[in-house]
Amino acid sequence: MPAPTPTALPAAPPAAVRRRRPRSAVLPPLLPSALLGLVALAVAVPGLLAGADPLAADPLAALAPPGPGHWFGSDHLGRDVLARVVHGARHSISIGVVATALAVTSGVLLGLAAGLSPRWLDEALARAFDVLSTLPELLLALLVVAITGPGTANVIFAIAVAQIPAYARVIRAQTFVVRRSGCVEQAVTFGRGRLAITAGHVLPNVLGPIPVLATIGLGTAIIAGSGLSFLGMGPQPPAAEWGAMLSEARDYLRVAWWEALFPGLAITLTVACLTVVGRRLQRRFEGRTP
């Protein structure tokens, strides 16, 4: 009886293929990062990307299509759409960044308070987080704006309130894990105070997932801010803001599609890039978590 033929091992990939894989793994994140850098430049120094005045109206150039004079066309008042998109980044991104920062700060404090408080207070805060989490963030923000009134500051406050439960629930869960860890038990054994343990051991160890959540949450905040501005609750005309620009352009879609296309693309690309970067950070964080 002939001996069985050993199964051949799969051939190793060519050296060119092995060299090409790292580049293919690195290239995709470069485009979102570059686009986010361009958005950051538009927020910091918009004059470098668009020299025209975003508020200067020219009735003779109203609804001009994209061309050499107006690369993104002009709106119904003759204002340069490119300049308004570039300068509008400062309003839209600032609303998202400030709202996210407020939500993260409040969520961390409330989550720590829930995780370190007595059982009855923890249960009360946890039920409040659960109830608020059942409402869509945009709907909760609309409810807050309906109470506080329109305006940029109120929109920022409303978006922050809507996002707090997501961060607070994560910090609360992380606090339960960290407070039972060996470093905390050792600090208690050495007689360190409650405040020192919280500041020196609990807080630094519960903040791990926050940068990932904040990156993704920033995109959500930008969408919420643009949506509220579209409804007339954010920065008021003639301020250049992406959501407000979409609101002004909706009556001219048939004759001037460019007036709505470019601010819509700005919102979509910015949020998509933030999501890609946030998901990549999430995979790295999960890979480092034991």
C-alpha cells in the first residue's frame, strides 16, 4: 500500500506582496486624516483657503454656477459659496467641539459619582442615565432647545445634555471595574484617603475609552448642531454655518443645486472622516485591552 502523500504547505507570499501590505494598511487612514487637517485649517485660518468675504452680497452674481469666478458657485444673494463653506467650518466645528467637551466633562463627573456613591444614589443616577439614553440625542436636544430657546449657546448646551448619558454610563461601568482592582485595594491598605485614591488611581484608569467615544461623538455633535441650525435654532443669518446654509438653499434646489451640495458634502465628509478615525482608535484600544 503506497504511503500517503504529505499535504503541501501553502507557498509564502512573494516579497513584493509582503512589502505592499503595510502600505495598504497605512494608506486608508491617511485620506480621512488629511481631510480633517484641512477642516482644522479652515477653522483656524479660513482666509488661507478662501479669500472672499463670506458675507459680501453681489445681486448681479446671484445663483452663478461653479466656475472661475466662484469655484463653488454663488448663492441666491450672490455670496461666494466656497467662502461660506470654508468660514462656516468655524461655527459648525466649534459647536460640536464645545458641546462634546462639556458632555465628556459632565459625563465623567456623573459617572464617577455614580460608581463611587452609595447604592441608593448609584441606582437613582443609573436609572436617570437609562431613561435619557432611550431618547434619540437629536430629539432630546430639540426638547432642551424648546425649553431654553434658540441661540448658539443654547444649542451647545442642548447637544451636551443629550450626549452626557452615553459617557456617564461608560465611566460608571469602568469605575466598578477599577475600584475592585489590585492598585486600589493596595492604596486602601496603605491608608490613602478617598479623594487621593479617586484622583490618583480611579480617574486615570477609567478615562481609557473616552478619547475613542469623544472622536465618534464629535461627529454626532456636528450633525446635531447642523440639524438644529437647519431648523433655525443655531447661528442666525447672515452667519455662515453649514446647517443654516442648507436651510437657505432648500428653496433653490432646482435652479442652484450647488448652493446645497457643497455644505452638505462638508458635513458628510467631516463626519465620515471622524467616524473612520474613531473606529480605528477603537480597534487599537480593544487590541491593547487584556
